[in-house]
Amino acid sequence: MDYKQAGMEQRTIEIASPGRINIIGEHLDYNDGFVLPAAIDKRIRLKLMANGTQSRCTIRSKGFEGVLEVDLYSLAPSNENWHNYILGVLNELQKMTQSVKGFDCEMETNVPAGSGVSSSAALECGLAYGLNALFELGLDRWQLAHLCQRAEHTFVGSKCGIMDQFASLMGKKHHAMLLDCQSLAFEYIPTPLDPYVLLLLNTNVTHNLAASGYNDRREESAAALALVAERFNVDPSYRNLTLSMVDDCEDALGEVLFRRCRYVLEENKRVLEAAEALKKGDLARLGELMYLSHHGQQKKYEVSCNELDFLVDLARGEEHILGARMVGGGFGGCTLNIIHKDHVDNFVAKAKTAYERKFNIALTSFVTVPSDGTALQ
Ligand code: GLA
């Protein structure tokens, strides 16, 4: 029975689901490494209503044109990219349970898309979390994170790691999270940054490479790992490699794979050191590690771009900024800056002028704080 047609009241729930930043540890989640993300105070809000039908779903988004109408019994990828995040989640839920029924969804977001702060995980996790609550599916947060990750692999085509879905679902106000992507153990680390704040500068570019480059890096790091692990007869996990093992394989790896492999091990060390620095309140060291991290992403893992490098270089010259680096998959998106709160306005104005003069693209910015994960409203 269609509740609307029958004039019946629809059960409604509302969810807010955040994007994320990553303080340090990029491209390590799919390499058995450590990452240090936090959910942010930019969120997608979804209103979900069971509509009484078996399988008819209608999804409206304020940020996107048009309405997505879906039948749960005939799910297939679409040519419209944002549809695929939704279709992928529905497809995974259908594989796990037959308990999702027809629903209507309205959503609105202030998470900037294509900016390295994972508007995609915010959407996937918000929808999965909401349907789990609405239809009482009984899935826990880890099950939701994994099904959202699979949705991205199958319907979107990005072979992402688990960091974004984890951060969106597990975020905690005023905390970052040190996640061991091998064991999935994690700890919350308080982030008392005052008088410093987290400033994001958005290049407002997403280079074409973003999708293909991501999967390429994944393949390259896996190929490099396989070679070194075989040479030393260890199980193929970056956890089993040391820098000296990698150095011994320099010729066999060749220049590119050598750089990728070194990056993974070096960045992993930086994450652990950064987590310690954060615990001790040593923000100066944390900032230095962020600059080193960016250098690795620029020169060794090669996931940065001119626009990001320009903004990080600009930050380096500022005494009131402790550290800066690109966040997320790279090839565009945002830089994250740890900056003294009294100097945000000046720096943003300066960066805007310099960036717009150089690239003729508008620079946007926002200050954020570590925030709670996906939740009912
Ligand atoms: C994207 C992916 C994540 C992670 C980052 C890079 O955001 O979705 O899984 O790999 O890139 O750290």
C-alpha cells in the first residue's frame, strides 16, 4: 500500500552525516597503514520516510538537479555519478537483507563536493545509517562502513580504502581518530588546538586524474609490495616491509614503484609520530610532519597538483601557520592548514588574491572542528 495514496502518515527519520578531514596519512588505508582522520562540521542531512510500497524509492537532493527514482528489484549503475553512491548502497543492502522497502528521501548538504573532504562517504553513510534505523536492519557501524566502501567499489568504480566511511560514521566531537587499517583497531585522540584552528583552502579544481589516478596508485603500491614481499619471503603486507628491504629492491622496483613504496613506509612513520605529537600537545612538530607529508604526496606518491602545491608553499612562508598539506585522494580539492586563529582572515585574503591571480580560479575556504559522526537528528 502506498501510504501517501492511502492518506496515511509516513514514519520519518532525519539523519546528519559528516564529511571528514585527514590530519595525516594519505593513501595508507588501502596499504595496511595508519591514518588520522576526523569527522567535520559540514554535513549532509537526509530525511527518510517509508512510503508503504515494496520497492519504489524516490530521492530528491537540493544540491543536484532532478529526482532519482529507483526500484529496489532492478538496481544498476547510472551514468549520473552521484546516483551511483545511492544505488551502490541500496545494492549492498539488498544483498545483505530483504528488509529494505520503498522509501522517499530528501537531502541537503553543505559538504563541498569533489573537494577531498569526502562528500561521498557522508552521503553513503548517511543513507545506509538512515535505512538501517528506518527498517530496523540491526547492522552495526562497522558493517555500515564496509558496505558503503563496497558500494563505492562496485557502483562508483573507485577502489577506495575504509578511511572515509570509518571517519564519517565513527567521528567524535573534538577528537581525531588514529585508525590501524590492518586490524581496524582505533583510538580517539583529543584535539585541543586553541589558539590554533583547522583551516581548509579549497582549490576548487578536481583534475580528471582523480578517479583513474587513484586506482593507478592502488595498483602501483600493490605491485611494489608484491615484489618486495616475494624477494624477502614475507606475507604481502606493508607492515612486513622495512625501508632497508625496499632500498635493497630499488633496481628491481624501478624508479616509480620505488618512490611509491618508500612513500608508504615513510608516511606511516609520520602518522604514528604525529599521533604522539598531538597527544603531547606538540603542535609545532605535528605541523612539520604535515609539511613533510605533503612533500611525499607531491614528489613520491605524486597525487598532488600545481594548485595544491601553490597553496602549501604559500602556507610555508607564514609564521602563524604550523603546517599544511593536501587532504584526501588528491589531484585537487583542499589543503588543510593549522593556523593561529587571529591570522585566518589575513591569510585567507592573501591566499585568495595570490591564487586567483595565478590560476584565475576562485579560492574558497572554511574553518572546521572535529565533530561527531553520522547520527539521528
Ligand atoms: C580517498 C579514499 C580513501 C583514502 C584517501 C586517501 O578519500 O576514499 O579511502 O584512500 O582517498 O588517503
